Amino acid sequence: MTLIQEHASSLEPVISGFAAVYHHFDFDPHIPANGYRSLVKVVRCCILHIIHKGRYISTNRRSIFFRTAHNAGEMEAYCSALCQLRALLYLAQRLLHDNSHGNLFFHEESGLSQSFVREYSSMHKGCFYGRCLGFQFTPAIRPCLQTIAIGLVAFGENYRRNQSGIGVAASSFFTSGKYAIDPELRGAEFERITQNLDVHFWKAFWNITETEILSSLASMTSTQVKVNRALSVPPVPFDLPLVANPHLTVTIEAPSAHTGPGPLQMRLISYELREGQDSEALLSLSRSEGGPISLSLGMKTKQSPPSRWLLVHYHGGGFVAQTSKSHEPYLKSWSQDLGVPILSVDYSLAPDAPFPRALEDCFYAYCWAIKNHHLLGWTGENVCLAGDSAGGNLCITTSMRAASHGVRMPDGIVAAYPAILLTAYASPSRLLTLFDPLLPLSVLSRCLSAYMVYCEEPQAEKQVEKVSTLSMVRRDTALLLRDFKQGASNWIHSLLDPNRAVVSMSDALSSVAIAPPEGEEGVVLEHPREFPLGFEPLRSERLAEMKLATSPVVRNPYMSPLLAPDSMLRGLPPIHLVACALDPMLDDSVMFAKRLRNVDQPVTLCVVDDLPHGFLSLSQLSRETREAANVCVNRIRDYLEIPHKLLSIIDRIMP
């Protein structure tokens, strides 16, 4: 208890300092959300758990049912967590001092950002994945997170023994019991796996939901729709009219980066059967998924007229995993609630198809939908883009591509917890990656490095030459790739090149920062020590493997839209951003919303509380996740019902 009191008393002045200034970093006075607030909230949550447990021990310690070892283990785990959170708040305190006023990102590629990576690599994290797993989230979601964690460590134990996904899953089932009853063992193994296993492991684990057994179970419990058709569209160039002059056209080339042209996979979901959705032309594009025919035509079904609206969806998965099949349950529900057909795009995944292939696929699919609207049960009038995480990034960059090509823009974008800045710039919300069970920094770095262009050094010039010819990303991407000498490896490595200045980052983020009040200039800490004398966080027995390499491509606006110049942002359609208060990517959304507002672009930001990144995939599991998913539905409905009044709904947010 003495140690807990020491941590709490040391944190009190730090938290008070944050509370005095963190309102300067909010997007709007009515939307109190940024990484500093999130860190303080997590610390308070941890302290409340300790107080609750302390009261329980005090009241029940003499009971014959009192489990001494269990309760002592709980207190020890939360004490360790509080120690690590104290270290994070010290790092955030330095970030607050070093940043420009109102700016959430430390936009230097060395110094504090590099220090954060170094501290992350060595700090103990297992305490957050055992007894304290998901303590910061709503209680309703914690059993699900515990199940995911147990499945992850069991899957990791058997990953090297079996090569087939079903073999690993079967073996994991029989070995998961020990991790369920021993939280310390689970935490240690979770830390080992997240720090040291490669992107292929994460790709395999996240794709478990694609297996026939799990997808069949999800299908049985989800909304039943009339149309659920997997499509394979051949890579054929076609023309679209220019918005500025419909008499002129532009050719939309088939995606070709890295792997050459190939069929593009999509999924059409519609709650009602609409005209054109059972046409011979569409059926000729259908592909079998090994199951029953998914177009309900057993009895003659009455066709509804084409919808005025189409929703084009890009799924999440860190650019490396999942397809539309993993996101099918909530998409079916959306199709029913909104009454519109949904076209979900199965874009090519890294590391086999890194940037810019996914962007090429998404842009081609969007244009193909416009060209072939009559096949989708859509009149061709209005189209909205929606996506989560990596898919949110692709919604924004696809719209940028549409603007650069001069074709029609989507009428709106709904991006849920999007990845908008893929560089390693430190921010307060990114400190949450130390203990987030779904987005640890080492896992993020592997996924994002896989999304970058990878090439062995002896073949670098050949690979750069190949990429520079890609017309889909045009000259700005090609110029960056010509300078790309060492290949894209790890997302973190952009920290270690102090000679490469990023003017667009500094200018862009400084433009949305608030001028400091008189007498509140930032203080630069010159001493190299990260923590006060007498304090040291717990250290891990093994360091996280963080391979670092130069990667200028991450600063391309088509990869990191937050770095886009104002001229590109002004061409975007109205955007709804739905973020999570406890998501490491929260600051991405807050700063992007500020940048859009700064150039007079219509934008709304909604921040949901107490839920993790990826809540859409968990929307069937609790009332809280369903309500958060409904926020996204309502944002899409805003476009369907009142697109011309978008500017008047800035202050409409979820309580």
C-alpha cells in the first residue's frame, strides 16, 4: 500500500497540470477529447480499481471464502500497472512541454519520439495483459477481450507447430485452459507474442474469423439479407466523364502495382433484391465461396426499384488482414437499417501487395461502381464511402484520388477510428499503445511496415523504377519512392533520420495549433533522463524487436492524409469522423478534424467512450458496442436524409 500511495501522490500534480491545459487540445469545447484526457482517464480508472479492491479486502478479509492469494495478486498487478502509467504520464508531460501549444503530435523525427520508442521497447507490459486486461474499457467488453487474449496466446504457442490455420486453431483450443486460469502466465506470453512474432502471425490470427466454421456461425446470428454476392471484377480499363466537362473522359486504369493486373474482389450486400442485382451481367461476375448460393431467388422475389444511394465500404485490418467476410455481420445490419445496397471492397493486402496497391484497388472499385451502377441496384445518384481503421484511411485517400483524376466525388465519408497519420510521430494517445490489448505499438509497426513498399537493398533501384511508373499514385508518390533507398521495413524507423525535414508536417500541424496564452510558452527539457530521480518503471526481461529503417513513403499524403497540403484537403467531400476516447489513434482524428475545419471543410467529430479500437467488429457482443455502431449508422443516415444541411450538425455528438 505504501508503494501505491507513493505513485498516487506523485501523479496528483502531474494530473492537475494536464487538467489545467488539456482543453486547449480539444477539437471543440463540446467535444472534450484528446490523448491527454485519455491518459488521465486511464490513470483514474486504475486508481478506482485499486480503491474498490482495497475496500473489498478490508471488508471481506476475515471471511472463510476470502481468497488471499487471488486478492493479493490483484493488488500487486494493479500496483504494477499504476507504476507503468506513472511513467507514461511523465512522457506525456514532456510531450506537452516540447510541443507547440494546441498541437498533439511531436513532429520531429528524433528526440522525444525516439525516446518513446526506446522506452516502449524496454518497459514491462505483461501486467496489463493478465489480471488488468482491459481494465480501462467498459465492463461489458472485458470478457470478450479476455477471450481474445487467451485465444491469442494459445494460437501463438501452436503457431510454429502447425502450418494450417485450422490445425493451429484446433491445437489452441486444447492449450488455452492454462492461460485462462493463470493470468500471470497469460500476461507474460501475451507480451512475448506482441513483441516478437512477425506480421504473418498477426495476419493468420486476425483471419481466424474468415474460417468456414466461424463465418457460418456469424452468418446464422446476423441479419438475413436477400443479396450477399461475392464478385470478381476483371481488370479492364474504362472511361469516366470529367466533372468539369462531362463531354471529356479520363481512363481509369486497372490496378497493377507490385503484383500486376488481377481480378478485384468485392461483395454486394442488399437487404432487398433490387433491379439489376439478379441480372446476367452481375451473375457472370459472381464467384463461389464454397457455400450455398447467396442470392435468394428460390421463389420469385419481388424486386424493389434501384436505390438512390450506394454505400461503398472499405474494411479494416491493419492493411494486412481480413476481407469483407469478417465485417459481414454489421454490414448486413447496416443494409437493413439504411435501406441501401452496400458494396464492400476486398482490396489487396500487405505484405504481398503493399502501398499503393490497396489504394489502387479501392479507387478502381469506386469508379467501377459509378460506371456499373445499374448492376448494383443503384440509380447512380448519390454515393457515400465508409470504412474503419485502415478502411477509413482508404476512404479519405480514395476521395483524394477521385479529385486528382477529376471524376465525381463521393457525397460524404464516414470514417470510424481511422488511421490518418502512419508516421511514428509521438502523441499522447499513442502512448496508450503500451497497454492496449488490440493495438500494441510493436504490432502496429509490423503491420504498417508491411504496408510500405518492401524490397531487398540490392534490388532497390529496380523496385523503385517499377513503382515510379505507377500512374495511380502519380508524381508525388513516385518522387518519394525514387528516394527510397533501403526499402520500407518498420513504421517506427522514420524516427531515426534527423536530417530529413518534413516541412508539410510542421506547417500543417502548426496551422491548427492554438497560440499559447501570454506567459505559457513551452518548456524544453534539456536533460536526457526521461523520469524524475528516484523513479524507474518496471522493465521487461526481453526487449521488443523493433527493426528500424528509413521510409519516406509514410509521409506521402496518399498514405498519411494528415500530411496532405491544404489544396488536397479542400477537394474532399464532407467527412464524419467517429473516434474512440481510449484508442491510440484518437489524436489522428482530432488533429485531422482541426485541419479540415481550418480550411473550411465540413467535418464532424464524434468520440465514443470506454470502447476499444475495432468496436464495429464487436457490435453484436454488448449494448455499448451496438450503441457505438449505431453512431456510425446515424452519421451515414445524415447523408441520406439531409446532405445539404451538413454544416449545421457540427455540434451533434454522442453523449
